[in-house]
Amino acid sequence: MIPRFDASEFNGITPEMRDAFERDGVLVLDGLVSAEMCALLQNRMNEMVKGFDAREHRSVFSSTSEAHAQDQYFLESGHEIRFFMEEEAFGADGQLTKPLHLALNKVGHAMHDLDETFSQFARQDRFRLICRGLGQKKPLPLQSMYIFKQPHIGGEVVCHQDATYLRTEPESCLGLWVAIEDATTENGCLWGIPGGHKTGGIREAFRRAQDGDGTYTERLDDTPFEEDKKVPLEAPKGTVLVFGGKFPHMSSANRSDKSRHAYTLHVIDGSAHYPADNWLRRPPRLPLKAL
Ligand SMILES: O=C(O)CCC(=O)C(=O)O
């Protein structure tokens, strides 16, 4: 059983929280974010979606096909706010079968630096306390995503480790995954493998090609993920799940009629080396800013 901590009065990582994180690879902090804040983020995202012209960009995000990874729109998204569609949102004629707000898979990856509401949320003291309390010397938010997990068509996210996509030497990535709506086994909550961060190494490295124009995935370790040991990480609205970069996690497709909105912030340690072949490259005009 993964322990849950009441974090409504959170003011720092306790020894019990740290022990749980080190043992399981994930920390469950209930009530860390207020319902009002979840509503504020959801409203702000609604406004951003209304301002997006879906006729201009048709980038699909899928963790199973990864066609997006060769696409300029995706490659530049580390320093922009970009909109990615659900694979199943299109009909045979290539047209959207749903209104845009029910067709998006996610928005990413620099809202925490480019949008006032998301920036204020991401740069809160509690997140800094979490990152420092779990060992980061200089927490540096690298990417953030608003994930919709739409009713009926919300796509599966296959088992992965965040350190595949956000690589530092030594490994230092922390994922802060915030439930903006209740996440249950019915609407595609996250699942994770407790202790899976200690079994095998980082399985794959997702790298930017040398010419900068594409990406490729390199296999590093063939140890299979022990998916038979996965457990659901159900998260009521306001819960924050904190993952280490090696923690194997996934989510299944959402076939229910309820959405499952989440906001996720990935933070690296600025004292670690950030290799130049990471997919996410910031131009000098938008350097990463400490938390
Ligand atoms: O929200 C999901 O379904 C997947 C999110 C995820 O894997 C991540 O934030 O690393």
C-alpha cells in the first residue's frame, strides 16, 4: 500500500514523507492544492483554449505512436505554449469530431514561464519545499503540461520513466502531478510500480538528433518494467503526486464520460548537468528560472 499524507497544512517534507518517497519512488500529498486554485487553473486553461485557432495547427500527441516527436510544432514547444490533439478526436475525413475543448490531449510545455496564472502557481513556496526536501539543491522548473484526459477518447500513456525525456547527469528529475479534477480508475488515473525506480536503470533516452530537426529513442537497459506490480494512484482534486525520474508510471485510456484534468510540472536540479541532446531546448531569450 502506498501511504497517503494529508498535506492541507503542508509546510515541508517530513522524515516519513521522505522515507515513503525513497522506498516507493512516489509521494502522495492529499489536499496540497485548494479546490479554488484548481478552478482558477481550469478557468485560465479554458480561456487559453478559446484563444487557440485549431485550423492552424494539427499536432497529435500520442505516447504509443510518437509521430509528434518529429514535428517542429512539438520540438519548439519547450519554450512556447502549444496545443496537442487527441489521436481519436479526428474522423476518417481528417476533421475534428469534437469541439476543441473536448479534442485536446494536452497543452505544453512552458506555461510556467509564459503565462501569469500558471507561473504564479508553479512558483509557489510549497513546490520549492517539496523539491528541496527531496534533495534538489537548485530546483529548476523545466516543463509543464495541462493534460485533459478527455471523456471517451483520452489516450493511454504507456509505462515510462520521466528521466527518459528530461535527462540530467546525475539523474535529478521530479514530476509534480496535480489533480485538477478527481482522478479515479474509471477516468484514467495514473498507475505506478512501487519500488520500480530501484529495479533496473533508465530504460530509454529520448534524444534530439544532432541536426536538431528530429528526435530518436535509444535503448539503454532491457530490464522489463514489472507491470504486474502496478497499483492505481487515485487522486482526488487537489492531490499532488510527486514522482522521481526513474519511477515507472502510466495511465490507461479514458473511456468514461468524465474528464480527468491534471497539471504537471517537471523540475530538474540546476546543479546537475543538462546534456545538449535533450529534446527540450531553451533559446537564450528564455532561460530556465529557479523555483
Ligand atoms: O497524466 C497522465 O496520464 C500522464 C502524465 C505523466 O506521465 C507525467 O506527467 O509524467
